[in-house]
Amino acid sequence: MPAVVSGVFGRVAYPLLRAVAGVNPLVVYHHIVSDEPVPHVERLYGFRSIAEFTRDIETVVRDYRPISVQELLACRAAGEPAPAGSVLVSFDDGLRECADVIAPILQAKGVPGCFFVNSAFVGNAAMAYDLQKGLLADRVTTTSLSRTAESQLRRLLGAADLGPVDLDGAILSVPYASRSLLEEIAAVVDVDFGAYLSDVKPYMDHDQVRGLVAVGHAVGAHSVDHPRYSDLTLDEQLAQTLDSVRFVRTNFDVDYGVFAFPSSDDGVGSAFFAALAGTGEVDLCFGNQGILDDAVDMVLQRTTMEKTSMPAEAILGKAYTRRLYRKVVGRSVVARP
């Protein structure tokens, strides 16, 4: 994005709209922070460098009141609003950099975080299908494939009717329901997911997550194995949610249940939330559709701080501008059919 546009969002929209947006708490999220190559992520989305993330947190401390999940839940239980100007900082997927890079920065700045983990991946027992896709796409774009390997890949991807001519694009389009195909692709391009999990350890282990809890951070659930919820039946959505929340409660000894939707909460209907509320096991859910309100009281929407090199002020200024526009056109509330 041109610097002038970033400047408009950061220096004009941000200070003007932040004061009148009526958002409290603001909830933001990242996945990973790194200065190093991350082959399983780089083809999926852009992430913040350590310097960029540090500036994000400095903006949070300067302009907002950082709040913990525990404090937010206490306010809701008491029927009280969050303290004025609150912000909740959250992190999805439970990647190793959460413990190695992110947590020390949060500790240094005095900011509590909430880390959402997938029950199938803590301890590197398995790898999310989207991270598998990222790793495979990285392999085919950085490695010279033999004609035989390329022919095999095109045959596999063509049989799945995935469309794009470019191999990396076709791999990235493999849906959750066809995730078993990724093992076949991995065999062709000589990627061993098990060895990668063992050697690279992309996820936090149980002790690292417990370490976050021990110093006051919160831990929440992010589903069992990171499907897109719009691709699941209602029963599957509930099972993914409740199994992962129970995993977090049991393994990390927390007395609350918070859940962040993987990929997107778009299309998740009111029946899901009615059934979830009836269990009494989930206190609060988090979407990822930006600075918007939600038709369901137990859902708070979040805005991403990734996928761009803009400073935090410009990212949030753009998000506040989108919120204002959607208010004007009557679409500032996420509907739940």
C-alpha cells in the first residue's frame, strides 16, 4: 500500500475514529512473529518482524489499556463493561514463536496475552493441514522438481479438480475434506511431515503453554485440528469446539473456557451458539471479521495485525474506517442466520 495511503489511515483516520468508534474492548490478533524464514507459514500470510511487533505492542500500551481474558470475563460476569479503552491482545495456532519470541516481548511491556491452541497440535503430535499446505507450496516453489515429480503432482491435483495451473496455487487450494491428499503430495516432493514436526517443532509443547499460564497469560481453544467451520456440520462444529475447550481446561488447569474460531467464523449460525451456551463450558468466543459488533453476545470480533507492513496505527485506522463505512450502510453487525 502506498505510503500516502498508510499515512492517511495512521495519522488521520486512526486518531479521529479511535475516539468515536465505540469499541471496547478492542481485540487484535497475530499468529507468529519472526525475523527468520518460516517455511510452513510464509506462503499462507505475511507476519510481523520482531521490530514491527514490538512497535505494535508499544502502540497498544500508549493508546489503550491492556486487559487480560481473566479480567474481561470477570467484568462480564459482574455485568460491567470493560475498563474504558481496553484492548485484548491474542495469538492463534499455538506456534512455537509464541513462547520463544512473543511472550518475552509481552512480559517486558507488561501486556497480558491470550494464546489459542489446537488440541491436536500441542507438543507437535500432528500438523495443521493449512501449515502442511504452506510447507508443500514452499517446497515446490523453492525446489527444482523432476519432470516425473511434476507430472505426478499434476496428476494428483488434476484428479482432485483443484483448478489452478500453478502447482503451489493448486496445493494451497486443497480443502480440509481432501487433506489426506497432502500426504500423497508430500511423498512426491520428499517432505516428511513427521520429521519436520520432530526437527523444527513448529508448535509449543505442553510445558511451554503451562509456562505462559504461570506468568499470567491466558490460554484458549482453537478447535481440535483447525478446520474451516463453514465446511462442517453443526455436530462437527460443536465437537471441535467442546473437545478443544475441554483439552485446555484439563491440561492447563484453567477455570474458564474461551474459544477462537480457526480460519473464519463466517457462516457459523445461531444454532451453534445456542447449543454451545447450553453446555456452560464456553464463556466467550472470538471471531476474526474485524472491528465489528456481533449479533451474538458471547462473540467478540477481532482484527488482524498481520498481512501488511503498515504500522499498527494505519492497520487500526483502516479497520476503524471500515467499521464507520459499514455503520453507514447498515452492516456493522455480524449476522448469525
